Amino acid sequence: MPEIVDLRTADDSRDVVHQVVQSLAEGRLMGLPTETGYVAVAHPLVAGSADRLAALGRRLERPRLVLALKNSQEALDYIPQMGAVGRKLTRRFWPGPVTLVFDAAVDSGLLSVLPQAVGRALLDGPRLALRVPSPKLTWNVLRLLPAPLVVIDEATPGSVIFSSARSLAEAAGDELAAVIDTGAPRHELPSSIVRVVGESWDVVREGAATQRTLKRLAGNWFLFVCTGNTCRSPMAEGLFRKLLADRLNCSEDDLVDRGYMSLSAGVAAGTGSPSSPEAVEILGQRGVDISGHASQQVTPQLLSQADRIFTMTRSHRELLVREFPEVASRVSLLSRNGSDVIDPIGAGIEEYRRCADQIEKYVQGIVAELPAPGN
């Protein structure tokens, strides 16, 4: 049986990471954790490693091999023809317990420069499976490698998950050099498998991420941005929810299941501040409750997840595009005429009313462009 190395009792976890990287570079197969179980892994650039991993997978009745990436951006290196839906799913689902299966063009992207034996082992017909595991140990190993890891899928129909380092070690035997033990995985079910074909997707295997969760994550996310996230953007977020629910003839709580998520943030916001009393009062008069709002700062993660980002002023947009140029195509002014929505803070209740009128007019225009019920 391979050695089991308990990371929790190691003197220095960095030494364990370097030992794993060294073993993989020498062609050994290793056992590492994912959020959904323990898996056997190999270095794709070492001759024979992927073939031996594939043989082990067949013996364990887990023939699918998956390419484990360090981040979602790497997916484009292997699927350069990925469409908008695929890019959205990689941003939303990863890192996490979801394996995405794409139709892969073997003659394009970095898959074509991997050894031919690795490409043959990874491809299931024309399809390539990718995932980004979240455990810190596995990410640190990936960070130090010049290529992704080849990983055995952790479960197939009728098989049990290796939910402990010992269970994988006992099943794999001496074909693994060692298994790194980090404790029980976060989820008791295997990763969900989602197949992406063009601009559509479907769930092949429902696992740790349920179909409902996946549908919610794959919906349309709208982010409204101001400065402090206590006045303008919370009002825009609340009005958007109200007006969209009216258009779809559903409750605001049902919007998520209809595929719509509304969020707000500030470019200079603190964390956890409530909406201003004036904003709460004005929107309450319009049937919109933002009394439970808590402010948050704009983050790279929020921006990467949003499908459309609306800023209150031109300076907000310029700041976001300057700091995060990759989101430029998804950022626009809330107004269509290029005018700014001026901050009403400290200017009295009537200024808040005028601001809310302005925001509501612009949000109505956004909602009117969304698909009508049944379309």
C-alpha cells in the first residue's frame, strides 16, 4: 500500500507540496484531495504517466480522465473556441465541485502540444473534461507545475467515492507513490458533470452541485455599482428586482429560479453598512424593501461573475475598466444618454426622490430589453 502522508501533522506543509511536485516530475502517480473525494493524479508531460494513470482508472472502474487546471482562465488555453456560455460557466462554477465537458478541437489550443498519448488518454471521442479543484494543497501543487494535472474521475455510476486517503490507497495499491491526507472532503457526493455544446449546456451527472444550483449559477447576473453602496446602487438593485418580477409576473424570490440575479457593490464601499435611511424610505414608498441591504466592495470575483455591470457615473466605469480591463465589454453606464446619476447623500429627501426617479427610468429601459415571459 502507498504511503499516507497526513498534511495536518506535517512540520511544514510546503515541504509536502514540494515532495508531491518532485514525485510527479519523476513520473510517479500520486493521490491528492479534491472537494469531492481523493483522486489519483499524474504529470502529463512525463512519458508514460498518463498511460499508467489511465490503466489504473480502468482497474478502478473509473475510465474518465479529467484535466485539472489551476484557474478558470486556463480553460481557454485548451478550448480556445469556447463560446460565451462556456466562459460564463467556467467563471461561475470554478473552483468547485463541477467538471465541464467540452467538444474539443484537437488541432487547436495547448491540447495539441501535449504528448499524443496524453491527448488520446484525455479525449473521450471529441470531448475533453476539465475542472478546477479548490483544496489549497492541490492548488499549490498545480501552481508549481508547468502543466495541469491529469486526474481520474472520482466516481462512475455504481462506484463509491474515495472519501478518505486510506480508501484510495487501499484500492490503488502500490501503483501510487503516496496519498496526501487532508481530512474528509467538503462534499459527500462526486463532482457534477456538465456538458457544454456551443452556447447550450446540460447536466450529465448531478452530484455535489444540484441541477437547481447549477441553473442558478448559470443565470444572468446584473451588478449595479456606485461609490459607497449605500444609496444609488442599492436603489438600482432593488428597483431592478421589483420591475423585473412585475414583468415576469413572479415574486422577487422566484427571480433566481427564473435565471436572474441582482447584486450591487461600491468602488469605495465598506463592508456591512446599511442603506441610507432616505433610500430605504423612498423605495419603501414604491413597494421595494432594501432595509436588509449590507454594503460590499467591488471585487474581481464579483466582476468576473457578472454578465452586465451598470455604473452610476462615467468615472465609476472608467475606474473599473482601468483596473479590470477584461470586463470592459460588460460595463456600461446605467443611463443611455451618457449622463451621470449624482450621489444624493447629504442633500435631503427630495434629492433622494429625484435620484430614485432617475434610476427607475433607466432600470425600466434595461428590463424592457430582457426577454418577455415565454420567450
